[in-house]
Amino acid sequence: MEAKAYLYDVRIAPRKVQIVLDLIRGKDVDMAAAILKNTPKSAAEYLEKLLKSAVANAENNHQMDKSKLYISKCFVTPGSHMLKRVMPGGKGSANRILKRTSHITIEVAEKE
């Protein structure tokens, strides 16, 4: 039995989120929350809220014990929207900037 939490269309690039997800994958929930609290990356704030949501889903919807929970799966995929912006380039041309979005998923499960 696993409990999931999703966060869609977050305005942060997936590769920035992936760095922080690699830190917490497979860890206990309490340890992961401590890591996220002390990580100075902008993605850590989103992931901290998402982890709390996944733990709440596990406790309330699946009657799991919080002390036995660990992060079984966590991944990020590119979002469907990409904000397109323009920045002046050399010789009067324009360079395109793609502001990427992310879909983040965290699953928690009980240790056996």
C-alpha cells in the first residue's frame, strides 16, 4: 500500500527539482523532512509541502503509521506549459528563453 501526492505545473525547471529529489529518495520521512528543511535550494520549499501532503494522505486515507513511513518513489517530469520569453540578442536579434514547469510526484510506503 502506497500513498501519493502530486504537484502539477510548478514554475521551476525539472532539472533543479531532480537534484533535491536525489537527496531524499529512499529515506525515512522524518529524515527527508530534516534534509529538505536544511537544503538551500528553491525546490526544497515545494518538496517539503508535498512531502507533508503525502504523509497526511498516508495517515488519513490509508491508516498507515507515520513512524514507519519512507519515500518509496519520487520523480519529476516536465510540465505541459512552457512560458516563452524574449531577451535581446546580438546584432539586433532576439533570443528565446523557455521558462519550464514541472510535475512532481512523491509516494510513501510503510516499512515491512
